[in-house]
Amino acid sequence: MSLSVVGAQVGTTKVKEAFDTVVSILNKLNKIDKKHSVPVDQIKEKIELKIKEGISDFSFRVADVFSMNTPIGSKARLINDQGYRQLYQLRQAQYGIPVDVGFHRGAYKYSEGSPADFVPSIVHSKIASQQVKEDAFANYSVGDSFYITAAGPAFAAFQQWGGKYEIVAPSISQIMAIYSR
């Protein structure tokens, strides 16, 4: 097994265009009516904060949906099935991932510029999704493109197997259903 990446790239150029349009309108209004001018910089900061909050909430939701659609191994089989356990031991020897279930579900990360790097630790999926939210809030700027992805040895196999192992298609469908209301 080689490392593969799964997740989503999100572009927010339309958000930036809308933001710039609002700021431009406010500046034009101030030029037209200097007597009743509005504090553009303060309004701009408030709008930026609301956008960052919205993007960080959206990022949490994306990571959470992808995580819930990511298959998880069987703890019982890991304990009782030596052949199954050997797969996890091989994964540990090759990638340094602990011999336990849940790695792929908790591997989702926020990143900018390129998909997230591989990190060989097991993190509960809810903690990983919360970290995505915090990283988005800390790093996102209006107009940025960003990734919510996970890197790991089984993602390519999950996608290839399809069906109940498919991650991307059901995740995108669920996210679209949530945000198209």
C-alpha cells in the first residue's frame, strides 16, 4: 500500500469578489454623502470575522462528513483475528501508525497551498474535525483556496473498492445537501 489522499479543495474567490463589492459600495457611499459616512474599516473587520467564522464552521462540517464516511476497522477483529492484526502490524512497520483502528477517520486536516501532509498518529475524528475548524479560523483569509484532506495508506483502496467504502461521492452529496437548503 502506498500513501494516498482523499478530501476536498475549496475555493472562495466568489466570497472575495462579494466582499470587495460590499467594501467598494461602502466607500462610494462615503464619497457621495460625507456628512453621514460609515466606518468602512470597522464594518470590513466585522464582515471578515463573520466570513472566517462561517468558513471555519463549514470546514468543521466538511471534515466531520468526510470522517463519518470513512470506513473504520474492527476492534474485535484486531484483537481476535491474527491475520487482520498482521495487516495493522505491517502498516505500523511501513508507516509508523499505531496498531489500532481509527487512523483514517481521524486523519482529516485543514491546509492551504496543497493537500495535508501525512501524520502517523491516531486522533479521534471529532477532535480532528474540531482541529480543522480551529486551523481554518486561524489561517483562512477572505478569498483563500484551502484543502480539507487526509493522507493515509488505505484511501486509494477505499475509493477503488467503492460501495460502502466510497468516501468522496457520498461526502460531497451530503455537504451539497446541507448547504443547498
